[in-house]
Amino acid sequence: MDSSNDEALDIIITNVVATFRVRCHLNLRTIALEGNNVIYKPDCGKVLMKLRKPKITASIWSSGKIICTGATSEDDAKLGARRLARVLQKLGFRVRFSAFKVVNVLAVCSMPFSIALIDFTVNNRPIASYEPELHPAATYRIKHIKATVQVFSTGSITVTGPNVQTVATAVEQVYPLLFECRKPLRK
Amino acid sequence: MSASVTRCPGCGSSNIVDDDLYCQAQRVCVDCGSVVSEGVLTDDWTGDTEISYSRTTAVARKPCLNLIKGLQRVKAICRILRVNNEIENHSQAYYTQAYQHDAFIRVSLQKKEVLAGCCVLVSCRLLNWPVTMGTISCLLDADPVVVGAVYQEMIKILNIKAPVFIINDVMEAHSQEYKISSLHVPEELAENSRDLTKRAVALVELAADTWIVTGRHPTPIMMASIYLSWQSLKPNKHRLKLTLDKFCQMAKVNKLKPAMKRIAEMKEVLCKLGREIPWVREAVTPDNVMQQVEDILNYRFALLRRALRTHEETLQAESEASGEDSLPEEAASSQVAEHGEQNSNAPTAEEYELNAESAQRPRDGNDDPHTEPEGNTGGGESQAPAPNWGKRVLFAPPCVVHPKRRRVERPECKDVTGDEDISDSEIDSYIRTPREAREFAQTQKMLSESEKT
């Protein structure tokens, strides 16, 4: 009756990666010269611009394609992208904001129990793989929603997927499997 | 054509002879030379068997040279590792299969060599003769990351269910590498590998129970456990004084840096257990714990239980002494945690309601009942009111005991929609004024000129 048995699992989004286009050629030197908070990388052919308000780093290519990383939500990413487009517009380019797409979302979540990774791997072969010599976490790839969950033995998991909804679904899917292989938190 | 056509249509003579032109039968008139009749030059194609051009013109088909070389490399690796015939045959079969798959047929020869090593690795694992990936990368002189990537791809393609790497199995093979038998070193420093392995395996099991092994690279742990077991088998001054550096030099192995940290962690665990031994009067410190290691390992389960009970009693005594209400019943504390979350200032946390009735109560055998709610609050708030479960349990992974500080989330980001208006003033802060731009250009010019000179 009362929800004292419900437990909220905090899924904390740590990074959202989005791309968009401005539909015009950009002169990277002008941006590097007239822009604040800008790092020019001629060897990679791009300019890194960092915004303060949504804390975002954008890689700007001369073709007009831009990748934004560092946002903490999809809307934040969109706002940051639009801010960036406005800055470029002010710098004198004929900018049209288009093709905004969130490409990758990274979230972390902490289970209230530890996990026995070897049991988890054995129960979920071949979707799960664990090579302790290569990486300390077991990787669980959910193909149909294109999400990857990395499970650590302390109970933390990191989830990456193409959007926030996928990430939530992935956690939902993987929770019962983790729960089966939990370790009592004693030693 | 009847053979008795007697008259030539040209001149009318009947002097007609058979005069074949190469392989074509022809009948020719002798007087005027005209061809009276001729046979068919070739047979009609009867459509028996369709044989392709490449097949008719090919010489005897040979198997791919690189495949043969690769199989020989597989054999060589197996011989170096001295595995049995079955493993050798399996690896060769896997190699042939993987080599001809699309994913590996066109890769570089270097990668094909790595593939050979991975085939040996997987056969060893399947047939219970575990070898570490480090050994294989050493043999191939390849980057361990590349070896790992090829290994995982190969497993996926060939659909192999290889057993997971377990450190205890590899322990024996690893300890053979250490040259500290009486043939190689003076008698007082020598140790036979069987005793060494046995004790090292016990140490590793203890480490696994106390959160030292999980999530760490196995080789430094093995090195640390061998070093500690060597010291504890004869804990005299000479051995105790020998550092890991010197030990590795003596045993002719390459020292691994993380092994030092593992040694410290294991010694700490041994001290915690050593304190519980009833017949030890003096204080147990990392310096004098090595003498007690044999007893600790023999009675480690009992000592673990005692240590946990003592720890629990200490915690209870502390909380009663402080008189706070910091040890609520489980249900109440989870209620507090829930309310805390709903009003909390962890704004970017998306709350996900779950029905996890039995998740709240950890399984039986949990000597530490206070760890439960912290999993929820620990992630979101940076100033958590109670320490995380690492601080309150006796044994916890170091990453939990000393957690990384997560950056504090800003509360105003909650109401962003993405389509708001953007004011000009904030955009201007990202653009340099013309004067600033000119000065910047000048400074750059000056800097580049001074670099040239």
C-alpha cells in the first residue's frame, strides 16, 4: 500500500553528445582570431570552442559541421548548440541552424548492492563479456536498442545509448539481471 | 555426306580426293582445286559440365601461403608454451576457421599473427590450461590492447563460449616464471615452487574475499602474492628486508609498478585479521605481520568472521556513545533517504522508481546492515550526510573508500527546454572586440617571430 518498498535509482546523465550543421562554410582562422574561449587545432583541421553557460565544448569544422559535447541533458545540448550558432552568426557567417541530432548519451547509475561479475557473465553469455585482463567491468550490449552497459563489481554501472529514453530502458532491462547476481555487502 | 559424291560442281570431273585441312575433313577436286565438301571444324557444345575458364586453365590449386605460415606460427607458439597436442590441434582448427572469415581475411599480416596467438589463448582456456593475455602479448611482441581487441572479435565471430579468466588457475603457471628454486639462488633465499604456489593461492583467495582482486589487473596481484608468500614462508630478517625491486631482480622477472600498491593493500588486510588472533599479544603492524601470515591463512575464515563481528560491535558502541539518531531502523532510514531524494538538490538526477522490495534488505550473512540506503544518496549529493558504505564496512574496494569527487551540479539547469531565446549580451561575451582581435593577432605575430629567431 505505502510505497516504502519503492526505491529510486538515480540515473545521472554525465554527458550528451550532439551534432548539427550550419549550412555554410566557416573560416576557422576568423573564428580563432575573433572568438573568445577558442582553441585552434590546425593539424586536426578544427576549432574547439567552449561555452560557459551550458558547459559545452564544441568542435567546429570548416565544412560547417559541429559536434557538441559536455552537456548534461538533451535540452541543454540543444540550447548550447543554438548559442553556438548565434555566436557564429555574430562573427559574420551566414548561419542556418539545422540537422540537430543527439548522437550519444552517457549516464551512470549506482546499484545498492555489489555484483559478482563472473556469475553475471556466465548467466548472460554471449551478450555479456568480461575480460579482467583488459577492462575491470563486464560489458553488456543490448543490440536492439543499441545501448551498452558496463557493470562494475562495486555496483556502479555506466550506460551509453543514442538518447535518454534508451538509457532508461537499458537500466530497466539490466536491473533484474544484476539483481540475480548480487553479492551481500558484507566483506 | 556420302563418300560417293563423284562430280565436282566447278569443272565436272570425278577425280575427288580426301584432303584434310589440319583437323577439318575436306574433299577436294584434283583438277580445279575447289572444295567439294567439308566436315565440321569443331563439335557442338553439348552442355555436359560447365567448367569455368579459371578452372580449366589453373594449375593444381594450392592453399594460401599465409595460412600455412600462420598455422606454423600457431604450432610454434604452442611448442613454446609446451601445451599438449589437443590444444595445438584445436588452435589450428580455430585459426583456419577464423582466417577464412571475412573479418580477418584481408587484415595485415601482423594482425594475423596476433590472431594466431589469440587462437592458442582461447584453446588453452577451453581446455583448462589457462595462460594470461600478458604472456601471449609478450610472445607475439604485440600491444596488449590490440591482442585484446582481436581476441574479442574472434570470440564473437567463432561464437566460442570461453570460460572467464580466473586468477587462481593461472597462479601456478605464473609462479613457474620466478627463478627462486635452490638451483638459481642461495639456499636461504630459495623456495620450492609448490609451497610458494600453495601459499600464494591462499593469499589471492583472501584478497579476492576482501575486494582487492576485483576490477584490478591480475598480474600485479599475482606478483604481490608471490612476493608476500615468499617472505612469509621464512620470515627472517634477510627476507623481510629485501624489497620488491631486489626480489624481482633475483627472480629474473620484470617488476610491475602496481604490485607495490597491492602489497600494501594485502598487508593491511593481513593486519586487520592478525589483530583478531587470540594468542598474539603484541600489536600487529605491517612490519611484524609476516610472521603471523601462516596462521592467518590457515584460520582465515574464522578470523574474517571475528573481524567483522568486532567491527560491527565497535560501530554500535560508537553510535550509542555519540547518542545520535544516526542508526535508524532500516525502514525508517530508507524513508528518510527517499524524502531526501525528492527534495534533494541533485537536479540532474533523473529519478527512476523501481519496485525493489527485497533489494532493500541485503541477503543473509550481511554483517553490516547500514550500507543499504547509501547507494542512493551517495551518487547525487556531493555533501552526503553520512559517509558512503566504504567507510563503514571493514573491507571495501579502495575506489569506494576514496571516491572521486563528482562535480557539483548547478540547480538552474533544470528548466531548460532547448528552444528559449538567446540574448545578445551573452553572445557578445564570446566574441572579441576588434581591438582585442588586432592585439591578439599582433601578439601572435611577435611570438612566432621570436620563436624563429
